[in-house]
Amino acid sequence: MYEVTLIRGDGIGPEITAATLTVLKATGVQIAWDEVEAGEEALEKYGDPLPGETIASLLKNGIGLKGPLTTGVGSGYRSLNVALRQKLDLYANLRPAVSYPRVNSLYRDIDLVVVRENTEGLYSGVEHMVGSDAAESIKIITRRASERIVRFAFKYARQNSRHRVTAVHKANIMKLSDGLFLEAAREVAALFPDIEYEEKIVDNMAMQLVQKPHQYDVMVMPNLYGDILSDLCAGLVGGLGMVPSANIGDSTAFFEPVHGSAPKYRGLDRVNPVAMILAAALMLRHLGEDEAAQRVEHAVAAVLQEGKTVTADLKGTAGTAAMARAIAEKV
Ligand code: NAD
């Protein structure tokens, strides 16, 4: 029996979480859920959007499944997602983008992995006004964080029989910060002679991913570039409803969809549950339940292939819960 922290999240979070639990139950893997709160509900109940017991639960169990959390734009509390990743030192954000059958997309057979640095860069949260008409955001890049994220990418590549790692940067302009990231990347790459290494400037990388996505494999990059390019990769495989993510540290990890809380769809039983279901499959792999993870991924593929019970973003008419039940049946 595994004990796993569960955060249902805001907006569409509760409905995609319920859908994901239906599928996980069908795998037969025994999980005791330690349910805790974060986000708008926690703020109302406890006066704190990220209560200490939520952090304590993740630290105790070492593993969690999480729905998306809403963050106000330009004001309000700091992003809870960023705070969670920083507090738990979950330095690696793994975002695989894989083509599934019959999903409406310009491309087929995409199999890309974005490895995003998750704790620093422009998401360090160091911002201030300079007088009333200028603002500064400080971008922090350290050798330690750069080395460990690039090492994570190479180890992931080796363990998953991938052949190439591309370091993505803007060191032509940010010569010190991205320059340091690149220097660290080259040093780590030299330790993995069995994996090909190359570098790409981020703007060129964006264009290359649209024009020739099949040429790429594992890509590793600082925080902001990873945030943007992973959504671009989601667009290559049918949209945000299709892409899971893992936040991984040395002793704790949690799994969530790449997408956010899509508040306008809240409670409508309309959104695609696949991103969170695939996040649960990543979680099963992390637990060593590879066979169950594979059954979930195959069930998702089978339901998409049939195309009968899929949600509106996939040009279907099924609701979130019905699609999850169809996937659970295949599991
Ligand atoms: P979003 O990802 O919530 O939604 C953008 C659009 O993508 C939606 O309007 C919808 O058209 C589509 N979409 C998203 N998920 C979908 C799904 N499962 N099925 C079908 N279509 C889907 O992005 P946003 O509107 O920019 O952000 C909303 C809130 O979510 C913000 O408060 C933001 O801070 C937060 N957010 C949280 C996380 C997280 O918890 N990890 C990640 C990103 C954004």
C-alpha cells in the first residue's frame, strides 16, 4: 500500500482529479490517499493558501498527485505552484509530449521531453519597483542548480534509451546568466559520452520545434524557457489537455497536468482528463509500478483510437467523467 498526498486543486482541478482517481482505482494498485488542501479553498478555510500541513504531508509521503492551482495575474498571493516547487526543492520539471492516435494535430509521432529547471531563473520571485515607473525582476542562475538539472536530463536520457540532449539558452544576449548555465551544461555533457549533446538558442529552438519537431529528443533549459516551450510542445500533440508533468527532487516528487485551472470550464464536466491521467501514469512509474503505468497509457491510446468517448477539445461530445470511465474500463 502506497501513501500518496492528494491535492485536488482549483477550477477544473476537482473534476479532473476525480476522473484520475477512477482510472487509478482500475489499475488495482493499492494507494492510501492523504488528502490535503492548497489554493483558494485553503485560503478561505485556514487563511493560508499553502498550509503547513500540505507541505508536511508531501515531505512525509515523498510523493503527491496534484490538480492545478489558480494564481492571480499581477496581484494576489505568489504562485503556489512556484512556492511548492521551491519549498520542496523539486528542481526538475519533466514534461513529456507524446502523440496519441487520432488527436487533432498537425503532426504525428512526436516524442519530445522538456526538462525544465524548476527552482530559479526568472521565477526566483525577486522583483521590486524602482520608483513608480520602472520595475526590476532578478534572474538568478547558479552553477549548482544548472549542473543538477542538466545531470537529471542526461540520466533521464540514459535510463529511457534516448539518444540526444539539447541545451536551450539565450547566452548570446544574457552572457553571464545563460552563459553560466551553458558552461555547466557542457561540463556535465562531457560525463555522458554515450549521449549526443547540442545547444540551441531559445528563439531558434521555438521555430525548429514547429518546423522539424522530430529532430529533437530531450531538451533541458532554464525555468522560463521550459515553461514556454513545454506549452509549445503541448500544441504539437493536441493541446494542453494531453500533457502531464512531474516535479522531482531528491526525496520528494509530485505529478500534475501541465495545464492550469481553466476557471471558465469549472464544474462543466467538459475538459479533457488525459493530462492528469497521464500525470498519474508518470507517478505509477515513479513508484516502480511500470506495468500499471503502461496499462493506463495503453488505455488512453485505445479510447482515443476509438474516438467515441472523448471530450470537446478532441472533437468529441463526452464529458470528463465519461471519458475517464471509458479509460478505466480499458485499464
Ligand atoms: P490554463 O492551462 O488553465 O487554460 C488555458 C486554456 O487551455 C483553457 O482556456 C482551455 O481552453 C485549455 N485547457 C486547459 N486545460 C484543458 C483541459 N484539461 N482540457 C481541455 N482544454 C484545456 O491556463 P490559464 O488560463 O493561463 O491559467 C488559469 C489559471 O491556472 C491561472 O491562475 C494560472 O496561474 C494557473 N496555472 C496553474 C498551473 C498549475 O497549477 N501547475 C499551471 C498553469 C497555470
